[in-house]
Amino acid sequence: MTMQVGEAMSESVLTVGPGHTLREVATLMAARQIGSAVVHDPERPGPGIITERDIMLSLGAGESPDEELVETHMASDVIFAAPDWSLDEAADAMVLHGFRHLVVVSGGAVAGMLSMRDLVRCYVELAAEKANVGAAETASERER
């Protein structure tokens, strides 16, 4: 069985603006226990993304999270996934481009966010289903 991005993604997406400080975004992300936020900037076409990695790199460089703004650290050259992509397509895009999060877009609007954690969870579920089917088939064969 193949699973699609639309089945695996989180539909609840944190959206922030480019003028938010890194501390504000980190606080919002921590409260939701998520690792990324979509950045909506009316001055730019399409959404951007800010991730926990972007915040960590800024802190590691000695920058102040109270002074640094999202617009300086966000990725604006985002590759988007579609809800009808397979999980394998999404995983390939993530590995190829070094992403841990993909913004999912449908009909020109943000539909959700897919994280590496979502991928792993779904692959584990699919493997468990496959193992259960295999075990059931083996038990059925023994009964014959």
C-alpha cells in the first residue's frame, strides 16, 4: 500500500511573518512542539519557511534571538510538495535538497506541512501493516 503526502502531513501549520523575532518564533514552535513555521510575507510571492535549524544556526553564530528577524533567516526558495505526492517522492525531495520539512500546497494555498518525523511515523505504520498481513497469511497457510 502506498501512502500519499496528504495522508501523512500535519494540517495544522504555524504561520508567522517576516518581522517576527527568532525568539518569538522559537517560543511558538516550542509551545506546539514543532520544528518549522510557514512565513507569510505579502511582499514576496509564495510562502517561505523557517526551521529550528535556521534558529540554531543563528544562535550558534552568536546572534541575538531578540534582535534577529525571521526575514533574515528564512528560506524563500522553497520546494513545495503536493498532497497527491507519494511519501517516496517527498522523501526523495527532502534527501536531495537537504530538507527536514516540506510545505504542502494545494490549489495555490498552504495545505499542510510534512516533516521527517511524519515520514518515519508513516513508514513504521506501513511496515507494521505489512508485517501483520504477512503474519496473517502465514497463520492462514498453517491452518490448511
